[in-house]
Amino acid sequence: MSTKRGRIDTRSLGLDLGTSLMRFLTGREILHYGLWKNGQDVCAANLRVAQEAYTEKLFGFLPPGRLTILDIGGGCGETARGLQALGHSVEIVVPSEVLAERCKAIAGPLTRIHCVPFEGFASERRFDVCLFSESFQYIAIDLAFDNAAAHLTDRGEILIADCFRTEAFGQDLTEHGLVGGGHSLASFRRILASRPLEIVFEEDITELVAPSVELEQQFFNMIGSVSLRIDQDLRIAFPKSRWLATKVLWALLGKRRRTRLERRLLGNHRNAEMFCRYNRYLMMKIRQTPAGRG
């Protein structure tokens, strides 16, 4: 975890905690959503099965044959390891040293890993597939399209599996920011239309991944409940020390992050229904048009 201007880097902290939690629950360091089948209990015991179902579906979108794949924002390297097991040649792009080290450990020391934000990535190699598995949302849409297209073979494909915000996300100001991730879907389609690119296949799996949000919220509520109990005991046993520690922590977090943390730990707004209202989770294949291949 790193700090900046006296503030706690909650994104880095969340990544570290999320990776450790997934390793504890599933034995794997997979951070993406699970794909939940009808009637499947949404609980930690079924999380690995749901995540494996997601991965299987994602890999089903790949073209036939052995491929050269650029795994953009490759997480901890679990996806790359699965692709390599199928005989594909994979390179990974990740923006941090922490992720690069996990990728090296999981995908193998011989895997080529580029520790650089995708916006700054450049290679003479061309790939059959540029893969964004829940990483597209962290990159500006135009830059993601342009750099991915520049690294494709003539018949190469961009494969995106990610969450997008619906129009309702911005219209309902009372709930704005509570549940929602990714780029605006309308902006995504508008920018795509301005490029020599076209969607050749698209599938909406929002309802199948939405239960993952509820499982995540259950975990944070458990942490929140335990934290409240500890805080109550500290308030009685060590009132002055508790008051000082709270002041310091709140100052480090800042008001905005403090509010978000309280909502995450104590709220119940992050559920499947709200996720489906404000988001579309899409898997899609994109190819260059003949003009783009020229």
C-alpha cells in the first residue's frame, strides 16, 4: 500500500486485500466476476465454480487455433496461465510492479510481462487477440481502441469483457455513484463508430454476473459488523485512545473516501437489482473493418 499527500491509497489497499481474500476463499487469485447459473447458491463456497464458468465462457469467444494474445490489464496472471494451458502464446500488460510480480509467479517466469500502463505500451509484435478482461474500464476509450488496433494482426480481434454504465446511472442523481462501474455505454458505442472497427459478436451477461455484487456486499457487511463491535468495546474500554485513533484515520481517508467506506461496510445498496439497473456487463468481439486493415 502506498500513500499520496498524506492520504491512504485505498485502491492499492483494496487490490492487496482482494487478492488475499480470493486466494483464501478459492485457492486462486482471480479478481473478476463469477458467472452464476440458475439455481446456484450465491455463497463463497460456489465462488470458484462461478469464476471458472466465467473464464470458460470468455475463452469460448476466442478464434480457433493457437493464438498470440495480448492480455491487457492481466490482473495476477490467472487468465494468462489458463490461456497458456490451451496452447496460446500470451504477453501481459499490467500497470504496477505488484501485479507484475504476481503475474510472474502465477503465469510463469518465462511469460513476457510489460509493466507499463497500456496507454504507454508499444511493441513491434502483432497479436491475434487483444484481450480486455475487466480492464477496459480503466483506460480511456479512444486510447484503448487505437492502441489495441495498432497491435492487431490483419485478421486480429479485440475481445472485451467488462462492465458499462447505462443512461440510468447518470440520470438518477439520488443513487449516483452507489452501484456502477466502467465507461458510459453510449460513449463507448459513439467512439467505436468513429473508428474503423466493428462489433462482430456481442452478448449481454449482466444478470448472470450480478449476484457477484451481492456476495461482495455480504463480505463487506460482515467486516462492518465486526468493526462496529470492536469500536463499541474500544469506546467503553479506551475512550480517549479510540477518539484519537478515529480522528487520525478519518483525516487520512478524507471525507469522500470515508463516506464511501461507510457505505460499503454498512450499506446494502450494492445488490443484483441495482447492478442490473445501472450497468450492462458485455462480452464482445471487435474486428477492424477493411479500411482499418489497410
